[in-house]
Amino acid sequence: MGLLSGCSLAISDAFALLCIKFGYSPAQVLLVKSLAMMAIMIPLLIYKRIDILKLKRKDTVLNIVKSICENAGDIFFYYGMDAIGMGDATSIAAGSMPIFSPLFACIFIQEKCRFHDCIGLVINVAGIILISQPEFIFGNGTNPSSSIGYVYSILAGLFLSTGTVCSRAMSNELSLIVVIFYNGVLGTVLTLILVVPTSNHRMYSLILDYPITIPYIVGMVIWFLAYLYSFNRALQVQSAGKTSILLNISLIVSFLADVIVFHKHVVNGEIIGATLIIFSSIVVFLVTCYETKQNKNEETTLILKPQQHSTGLDKKP
């Protein structure tokens, strides 16, 4: 689910960036996604007979904070994509999440940070430095629009990490329908405030002028729904740090989209940095598989021991 969420997010973001290139503002794009999430989830809430007014107070507060942070992170991320390209923005945002998420998880929900998690964090930091190439390290002048794009991307990682920890702290029995519904409601409220002052064109005029954006919007919504479900499902069964690192698989799709769809020239430093971040994802994936196998073996041993005692199988001949 962690890997699936990364691929789904990158495909959705590619469609979103295509819309932004046609003149849509990030607030307009996010407003469409939020309205779609509400429209899809309301019938499911009715069908499942879920009363959102009867949720635990803790889950309600966490959903509100999570939705505000994630939607704010999405807005910063879209501005970052527009300024520095999809591959770089994804690398910075997704690469900073494994830094902020374990830190916040340790502070607020007392999740443990193990040695291999720290190794993944260091690799991610190295990858981010190679991609962004800050002037105080490399000594080269940076385009002001690129600098603000890097800042937007880091802020996106910060806000998305906060939402990740909120999702991790929710009750395990909480339906993901509720989580996605809150994301749509708070996203709609936030973007309705921002859409007028940040948009140069009315959405209906853009749709009439560029009907090709209709399938882009549909694809963006479908893949974003797949991301929300798979990412929050992964957080129900896995730590925030591991899930954030596995999300980095989105870098592969993002850089492919940069080269194939947006015809962006990718330099060696960006490729090396992205490779380091992807390498950390592979390490975490292998470690997670090993830990899962060990836990299953331990559980099997604990189950078999009482059975052996009761049947006398453990007695020596």
C-alpha cells in the first residue's frame, strides 16, 4: 500500500501539473479534487450508515488538523512543481517527509526510530542536497524562482508530514471513508477562500477554451482517490517513517513525467539525488519484509508451544 500510494500520487500530480500549465491555479485544481472526494464519499457514508457526528473527539480533531495540513501541503507542492518542475518538487517534498514524519511521530505519538530508519534519513538528506544544490554548499547562483520553489516543496513536506502523523494517531477501527471525506470537506473550505485571489482565470472559461483538460481532471481525481486510500491504509498497519520513505517511489514516475511529458532536461546531480532517495526506499522495503517475516515466525512459535505442551510433542524419547 505504501508503494502503491507513491505511484498513485505521482500520476495524479502529473495530471494536476498539466492543468496548471493550461492556466489553472493550484487552488482551482485542489478545489476540484476536494469537491470530487466529497461527492464520492457522501453516498458511501450513507450506504455504510456512518455518522460522522458520533466519532470520538480525538479522531475528529485529528481529522480536522490532518485535512488542513495536507491540503495546505498540496497547495505549496503545486506551486513548487510549477516553479522547479515535477521531479525536483517531488524529490524535495517526498524526501523531506521521512525527515519530519519520524521526528513528529517520536515527539507526539512515541513511535520508535530505529538505526536503519536513521540511515534512510541521512540518505534522503543527501539526495535532497544533490537535487536542490543550495548555494551555501555548491557556491553557484540560484534562480530566485527556483529558490522559492524549493521553499514551497520543503513546506509541502512539513505540512504533509504533520498530516501523516495525525493519520497514524487515529483509531485503527476508523473507516477510511471518514478520513477521505474530511479531506474533501476541509480542502473545499480552504480552497474556496484562496481560489478567487489566487486565480487569473475562471475555471469554466478554461474548460471551454481547453476541453482537453477534462480527461486530465478526471485522471487526477481517480488517482488521487487511490493515493488517499492506499496511503492511509498503509499508515494503519505501519509506522509513519516507513510509510513516508516508501512513498518516495513516486520519484520514478515524477522524473519520467518530467522527461517524457514536460520535456525537462534532467542534470546528473538530480539523477544521483533521486537515486539515493529511491535507494533508501528499497532498503526500508527489504527491512520491512524481513521484520514482518520475523514477527510471523515469532507468533507461530508462540502459538505452537502451548499445543506441543498439551500433546506431549515436546517430551524427549
